[in-house]
Amino acid sequence: MQLLFVEQLLNGVQLGVILFLMAAGLTLTFGIMNLVNLAHGSLFMLGAYLGVTFALVTGSFVAGFVAAGLATFVIGLVLERLVIRHLYARSHLDQVMCTVGLVYVLNEATRMVFGPEPLHAPIPAFLAGSVELIPGAPYPAYRLAMIGAGLAIAGLLYVLIGRTRMGMLIRAGASNRVMTSVLGVNIGAIYAVVFGIGAALAGFAGYIAAPILTVYPGMGDNVLILALVVLVVGGMGSVKGAFVAALLVGVIDTIGRAYLKDLMALVLSPVAANTVAPALASMLIYILMAVILFFRPQGLIPAAGLRRPEAPPEASDHGPSGPGVLARWRVPAIGLLCGAFLLLPLVAGFADQPFWVDMGLRVIIFAIAALSLDLILGQTGLVSFGHALYLGIGAYVVGILADAGVESGFVQWPLAMGLSALLAAALSVVALRTSGTFFIMITLAFAQMMFYGASSLYDYGGDDGMHLAVRSTFGGLVDLYDSRQFYYLALALLVVLAGLNMRLARARFGTVLKGIRINERRMEAAGFPTFRYKLAACVLSAAVCGLAGAMLANAAEFVGPQYMDWTRSAELMIMVVAGGLATPFGAIIGALAYLGIEKYLSDLTIHWRLGFGALLILLVFLGRGGLSALFAPGPAGQPAPVLKGSFRWARPFFRPRA
Amino acid sequence: MLELRQVGAAYGSSRVLFGVDLAIAEGEVVTLLGRNGMGKTTTVNAIMGLVSLTQGDISFRGTRISGLPAYKVARNGLALVPEGRQVFPNLTVEENLVATAANRGRAPSPWTLEAVYGLFPALATLARRSAGLLSGGEQQMLSIGRALMTNPRLLILDEATEGLAPRIRREIWDALVRIRERGQSVLVIDKNIDMLCRFADRHHILEKGRIVWSGSSQELMADEALRMRFLSA
């Protein structure tokens, strides 16, 4: 037992070391350049692929190690020059969108070059055996070497940052960028080198982890999310914090998976422990993160002396500044859109293409989800990167109730909304204690937590999800098995919700949200309890997204953890940004454009994600204001008056404290 | 050595400088005077490449430096001791001095760590202390030392004695006098006219974004009306 414990502890340390190498690069780029780089996981993957390939060609494990670091360093420099450099002064939302685009491009390019099959990375012969650290407890030599190599690299990093002139300049740049350049330092070059070093660390991590992981395109994405948790727990921008947090997360995750079941069996029945423990174990580190954040919103060891320039307020630069080039076609375009949505089932009937209706239904469902995200992302400026979570909650509520024999949509759908709202209230109380980048990462981590939780629901299909037993029934009013009826029900809901959205935006509530987006401090100083407004927006938005999830489960007749995957959250975000922020038409056009392009590109080539990622990057740099900006009417005319007398019943919640 | 010709600058749509002409010769100590909000710091920022010009140009020892990024301006031999000191709080005192140092022997007599510690003995005893933990006066000394360590041909001091205790002020003025004795060219912005008249060769008064008066210390001391008009608070 004790021997096994030592082994598990070492496994935890080994995971921690990998996480540290990942988190170190992230924390450096964040601390110094104030950049959220989600493409860091792709560098991990590239390190593994390029290093392993080089090792296989040369037959030398060490050569592969060097190659992994060098190649990712160079790739990092090139990426920095071509893309990343242009993101430093942009909003975090732009940074997230653009680096997600990079993830698509890099992962797909890797798939094109190396093929979809996993690459086998052999353990080198000289590390193949095992070592008896304690008599009777052999431990794989390779894993031990991983720990050693990771700690050595961590040590080198410590010396580089703490003892060299380069390190001084890195720290100086982190605390005062302008002063550093006034003293004659080319801070741009420092940034590039720091990004390169971060990339190389990720590359090393990918290479040394390759023999114990599967090397496949996208392998870095899960590690990235764990590394983000490390970053948040440790305190952003702090290398020391990243080290402590990485070991903590690595050990807790490993030990939790190994022992939680036994521990829970002490207090629960064995059956209950067997069901709950795996889910809880995979959620453990996210719970740890939430707890730490609740008590220490800055993380365990916040970086000392960081005085980052405030990033531009989220989404502030997205408002259409003037009439769009297609402004005169605004009314016809909206008419066309409405007409198309209304007539689609008829047209599909004439054309004998019934799947058009299903496509249309999908667009409508995602438009509702995007609309709900727009309330917090577009109107309030809260960059939530975990919104698909509620899509999943809504779907699972329907799936589980249907499985339990409760088939009525009158029960299922409101419950889906209610549960989403409740969960959002609980999670947002923690998440809203933070702001900016922290908020992005926490929402992402929460969604990931629920993703893993859902993946461990073995009674409901686990990883694979489950087939929906029966679509929701509405007491004979609407038959969801008739695709036209389902379509028109969804369309009606979309129209109602879009109307409510516009109404809310013009009410005092919406005006306050807009104020929060533009300058939260000022709103607070003006006496508005901004936390409560943000909380209400999050809860409302989650409820609507839960409804979309309930519909999605019915439309696909499938419920699975895939609905809350982080790429799904990214998709929702892309829809909102592509369509245009803070306008209901943006969300609708965005969903239409996203699903349309996805369909078109994926019919064209299996590597459609490559083109898609490139489009995304272009969108960030060229598509100011999204598609709806093309049709923007421009600033002419009076701004719409605020509707003050509305939603009186909700007033007490928002009453400023005396 | 430094020459500003018809320099204009603006923050967004609000113009601050409307054609500033200024010249500093090698080895000279020159002041920029004027009330708050008249454009002194903006002039300095324009010289250092932190504010882009709307008109005119700036050259330093025959090369045009306007339009260059700040770090290239600095590498031409200009160093700024900024308003508010702006030391790197997360670096130690010695790291602050060493990090951006350039021992290229540009200045009349190159500055070394020993020379800076000789100038400010207080810093020597604090060498391993985090700069963020220093007192205001110590941070000011550090900021001056840090600028000297880049071996500038022209040292620019923006409000170097502002907000300090009289005793510390005197200490810093003493140090500046010794810096001057080493042949260092200095452009200084300060409020202490008496001290500046003893310290500097020539003075320029900035009013509403233009130089309205230039002259020697004797002329400035003699002209009470001038001082009342442009400098009294």
C-alpha cells in the first residue's frame, strides 16, 4: 500500500513536471505580453511530432530531444512574427479567437503531414528498465528520467530568469514595458525571444511526454487546459507560482484518481462510491481551482511587481463605427433572412430535400445558443469561454429524464433551463470574482470540469454519450418527430428570444450591462451593484442556452459530453464574433454563417479545419464588427431612448446598497 | 547636439505642442520651465519617441531621431529620468542599474556601477534590496543612476526632485552638480528656479505648447515680471 502510494506520488510529480513546462511558457507570455495564447497546446503537439520523427530518423533519443526544442523555438519565433505580435495590443477576446484559429490550423496541418493515425514513440533502450527507489517498489526509469529532465529544465529557467541579464530584462519588461524601451531595450525582440522560449518549453514537454501519451493531432489541447488550471491556481505571470501549482495539480489529480474511490467507500456504499468517485476524481482539480480562487482570486503566489497595461476593454472596439458598405441593403437583407427562415420547410418540400429542414433547425438552435452567449459576451463584455457547458446541461437534463421515463417537454425544458440557471448562479459567483483573462480561463475550466464529469456518467454512456430514448412530448400540441413542427417551434422561440433580447438591451438592465462593458468601475462608482447585474446576465444567458441544449438533444436524438467540449464553446464564441457583437441579428447571421461555412468546407475537403482556422485569423484582423457591421445603419439619428419603466419586478435585486 | 524644429504633438485629438524650437549644445545644461500643463513632459516624450509628432522634426548629433521607436532613440545616446521615477520594482537595486546598462564608452567619462555608487552611496548599501521597497528619494537616486548607466550623451531629468524631503532634494542637487562637473549634457525640468539658476546655463520657458522665452540665468533672475508672468503658480 505504502509502496503503491510512493509510486502514485511519483506519477503525480511527473504529471506536475509536464504541466509546469507547459504553464511556464504560458505564464511568461501572459505576465510579460499580457497575451492569452491558446495555441500553446499545439506547440506541445508539434514538439512531440517533430522530436519523435527526428528521433526515429536519426535513431537517437537525445537528438530528438534537441530537435523538439529547437524546432518549436523556431516555430514560436515565426508564429510570433507573423501572428502573435499583432495581438499584444488587442482585446483578450481577439487573442482568444485568433489563437483558437491557430489551433485549428496547426492541428490540421499536423494531421495532413503526419496522417490521422497516432504516432508511436518508443521509450529509448537506455531508459527502458525500472529502478528500485525503495526496495520492492520498481519504478519505470523513463518516468524518473522525465521528472529529472523536467526539474533540470525548470532549474535552467530559474537561472535564466533570476540570474542573467536577459532574465532581468524580461522581468523589467514585465513590470514596465515603456520604461524598458526608453532605456534602449528593443522590447519587441525580448517578446519574441520569450515567446520562443515558451514554445520550446512546450516542445520539450511534448517530446518527453510522447512515449507515455498517445501522439495524435490535438494531443496538446487537454494538456493546455490543465496548464491553464495551473496558471490560475498559481497566479498568472508568476513562474514560481506555476511551479508550485503544477506539482499540486499533478499530485492531487493522480492521487485523487487512485484513491478517491477507496476513501469514498469508507463513508458511502460501495456502489455509490463506484459511481461518484470516478466523476469526482476527474473534477477534483477544477474544484481545487474554484476553492483557491474563491479565497485567493489572484492565485497562490501572484507575480510580484507586475504592472501590466490594462488591456483594451473587451469588445469595445467592435461597435460598428459608421454605416456598413451594405447599409442600404439592411432592410431587404433582414427581410430576406426572415423570409428564408419562414419559407425554408416549404422550399425544402418542393425541392424534395427534407434534410434542409434539419439543417435549418440546427442553425436556429445554435442561433439561440449564440444569442444567449451574446448577452454576456457582446453586451456585458464578459468573455465566457465555457458557454457550451449549458448546452450540455440542457441536453443531459432531457436525456436523463427521458431515460427515467419523464417524456413531457413541459417538464424537461423548463427543468433544463432552471438547472442551467442554478448551476450558472453557483459557478458565476466564483468566476465573477475575477475578471479579464482569469475569467476566460475559469469559465473554460468549469466547462471542462463538467465535461469530464459527464464523461464519467457511465450509466449514461460515459465518453460515448447516449442515444435519446424518445423526443420530448408536448401533450399532443407539437410533435417533435414531425420535422416541420419542430422547426417552426424552434423558429418561434428564436423570434421570441430575439425580441426579448432587443427589449432587454433597451431596458435599464441592458443599458447598465453596456455601461459595465465600457467602464465597470465607473458604473460601480455611480452606485450600480455591478456584480449583481453581471450575475443576473450570466444566469439569464445560461437558462436560454440550457433551452438550446434541450432542443439540440431532441434534434440530434443524442446526448453526450461532446456538447460541452471546449471547441464547442469556441464555436459559439466564433458565431457571436463573426456575426457581430451586441446585436441579435449578429448571433443569428453568425450561426448561419458558421454552420454554412462548416458544411461547405467539410463537403469540399476533410481538412476543412485548416481553411476554417485561417478564416478565423483573418476575421480577427480584418473583420471588424463581424458580418452585421456590413449592414450597420450607422450613427445617424437619435439613439433609442432607454425604456425606464420596464422589468419593475426585478428591481429589488439591483437596488444599490446604502 | 539636440535640435527640435517646429515640433508639434498631440494626444488623440487634443494638441499639446504647437511648434517648439529648441537647441542644446554639447556639454550644456539647459532647463525647460513653465507651469503645469504647458507641454514640458510632452516635449520630453516627443524627444524620446514616446509621442509621435504631428509636425516638425528632431535631430540628435546630426541624425534625425523623430519617428524612431523609443529604444532606437535611446541608443543614440539619450537617457530619461522620468517623472514618477518608474524604477523596476521587481528587480533589485543592482539589477535595475545593470539590466539596461550599456558600457560603450559614449559619454565623456563612462559610468560604471562603482561610479554610480560613489555618486549615491545610499544605493551601494541597498544593492540587493528590491527597488519597490525603496523610499521615494532612494528610488529617485536609482532612476538617475539607471539612466547614467546607459552612458548617455544627453541626460534628461523630468521633475527629478519633485515630492522629496528638502534634505533629500539637496542630496540630489549635489549629485547633479557633480554629474555636471563630469561634462555631462543635461536637459532638466524642475520647479526650483533658484537652484536651476545656479545649476543651468540656459533656460527656456514653455507656454501653451510654444517656447516663449529663452535666456541665461542672469537674465532670468533679473526679470521679475517674466517670472511672475510665466512661472508663478
